[in-house]
Amino acid sequence: MQHSQEFFHHYLAENDSDADTLERMRSVIDEFSARAPKVVVMKCIDGRVHGSKAKGYPPTTVRFGRTDGNKVVLDRSNFWYWNRIDRAVKDAHFNTPETPALFIAFMHHSSRGFGCSSHNSNNHAAFTSIEEQMNEVRKVYTESELYVMGGDTNTDTMAETLIFPGSYRIDTENVIQYCNLKRPRDVFHEFFLTNNIDDVATSRNVDHKLPEELLKGIHPEIFDNFQTCLNMQNYLMREITTNLRKDRGDLKRLIRPDILDYIFVTLDRIAMPETLVGPILYQIIWNITYALYQANLNEHLSQEELERHLDHAEDLVCYGDGFETLPRNKAVLVKTGRGDDIEALDVARTVLEKNRRRYLQDHAPAVHINIEVNGQMTSWDDFNDNVGSRIFTMRRNVDHVFGKEVAILTTYSYRDEKRFYPVKIAKSDPRMVYSADVIFEINSKLKFSNISLKAQEAIYQASFIGGSKA
């Protein structure tokens, strides 16, 4: 299991680096969140449709549910599904009272690669899964508290189609084709591209580079540099929502006028709360830019690289919450909330085994269980209720599906931090190959306290220096 230990160490080092960036940019993310709706997104476990980068939302700002094929048990017995939505609705009610929460159920397809494995690449079946969710969720909530939408992602380029009430659609690929867009910079007005960013903090955080510098190349810095990405997401959300409220014409000094005109042909016909128009327009603009980046990247990959990029290439299964900082196609992601975790894990195992046959991996099949905590844990009972017992229950499902020939990493994280803290709930389990255990010295009622936990977490963080253990 030595290679599995090394695999998990490298994996956690990358997570630690991303968590540091999130910590530095917390004020930027908070500013973004103040202008954005509270969002719940339901997706497939497919690692190619991972995260919120293609939507323009920073990690921590979207609540994700992920099930195989986005299949969900929709009756009232599925506590985790409805509770995930309820949390966003109550959050919006108290913290963004003029803006309802936003729910989007996504399917996915592929033009050049492979579609949804859970639906055997049947796009009609995939759409039926999200249509059922939209219909049921609309029965439970009013539009003033939760605005319900659907979506479809082309995994080749991450181009999205947003599906609104009344069957209205705004398709990123249609916008790109109609407006003859070729590169990410084509989305924006020349005035914006060639002038300094007019916000001092944003400009400083992107090293005072011009927008056209951030958008150029095969790997544009706006997408490739995590700090730059977070700052430009915040800047564009602020500019689009602010200018839309003042004067729509002002947006045409930021975004190409023909693109705006084409989008608003449809957007003006859709009934939605006025406070959502700006954030949804921002999401569309960001996705157009991101899809152009991905399409351009595809054209520069070798045939072997392209095949791996378009098809499944995940090298571990992630079970639980808090995985938003992982890169695309890194992990098959299984969350609680389908109504049948065993079946979802079984599909994930099938995908992983197929990947391991196609792409050599020198580590054992890997599963990462993570529990995401929303608040502080002040006692051992808090830790056991929120982390320890839940990991134990989820590990039992992993045991059932994967058996003994698997390497298991068990961790917890905080919702606003996304740093994985390793813990060992069953110390004698040889499958738990990673050596670190944050609570090893304080795992009892007599020793545990919030102060001692924070001290152990700080020691763990300090152990990573430049991505390597000290």
C-alpha cells in the first residue's frame, strides 16, 4: 500500500495549497456571495462535470448534490435531498431576503466523447431524471423562495444550456456560434480588455495585469491561476449586477454588444425575480468564456491527451461533501441524497475499474470519505456525532461495495475552508494507509476540546511546506 500512501499525500498537499488560497481570498468570496443567490446544484457523479468553475462560482458558494445519472428518490423519505434544498432556502430567507434561492438540476452529454454512463449515453433518459426533479421541487416551494431551473452540460467543453420555466433555453454553444466567438477575449469589449481594471483591490490581486493578458494563451491565467480566478469572478459578478441595475447600456463597455443583445432576446421573455437576472447573466457570460477556453485547449491536445480529457479518467472515488476544489475529471463524486448510496457507490466503482484498465495506476483503488462540518466542534460528543459516527456508517457502505482491496482515506473539513483533516476512526484497518490522524492524541471525552482540536489542526497544517511534509 506504499504507493497509495504517496498518492494520498500528494492529493492532500494539493488540497492544502487550494485551502490556503481560499483562506487568503475569504473577503473576496464573501463579497461575491453578497451579490449571488444561494445556489443548490444537483449533478451526476461524473468527474468531468465537477465543481463550479464553469459556472463562475467560487468554492463554498454552491451546495452540490451528486448522484449517479442525477437519479434521485424524490419522496419525503429522502431526508438528505430535501434538507440540502431547505438549508439554501432558509439561508436565502434570512440573508438575501430579496433574492430567492436558486435550484438547478443538471444532466450532461458529449458530442465527441462519451455521455452519461449511468444512462448508457441516453440523453432522453438523462433529461427525464432532471425534469422529474424540477417538477417535484416546484410543487414544494414557491417561486419567491426557490427559483427552479434545469441544465445540460457538454462535457467536451463544459458549455452549458440553462433550461428555464416555460421551456426557454439559453445555450452557450448557440451564443458562440451566432456571435462567431473563437477565443475567451472575444466575449469582452475592447475598452475593457485594453484598460487597467478599475478596482484597486482586484487589480492588485491579479498583479495589475490587463484583462486581455489574463485571457490570452492556451491556459489563460483567469482560469489557470486560482487566486486570479476568484478575483475576476468577484469583479465580473459585481460589474454585471451593478451595471444591469443602473443602465443596461453600460454593460456594453464590458461585454460585446452583440452577445448581450442575443442573450436578452431570450432572457427578456423569461419570467423570473428581477434580483436573479444579473447573477444568471453573469453565469452565462462566464460559461461562454470558459467553454471557449476549453474548446481552444482541446484543439491543442495530442490525440492521447484529448481522449483522456474527453472520457472518464478519474483515479479515486470521493464519498461525502466538501470536494469542490478538486480539478475536473479527478474523482467520481458520490454524495448522500440519492436515496440509495450503495447503488451510487457501485456505479462509481464500475467507472473507476474501467479507468484503471485503460490508464495504469500504481496505487490500489482509492476511496476518500469526507464529512463537511458547518460549525465548530466543542466537545468529543460533537465530534462523534458530526464526524466519527458518520464516517463509520459511510465506511460500512464502502466495505459492502469495495471489499478489502481498496485504500481508504477518511477526513473532515469545514464548509468555508475546504481543507481535509485526516482522521482514523478504525485504527486497526490496514486499508487506511495514510499515517496522519488529527485527533490521535485527543480522541476521548477527557482530552477533547475545541482548543485542543484547533491546536492539532494547526500542527497538521504546519506539516505541509511547499506541498511536502516537513
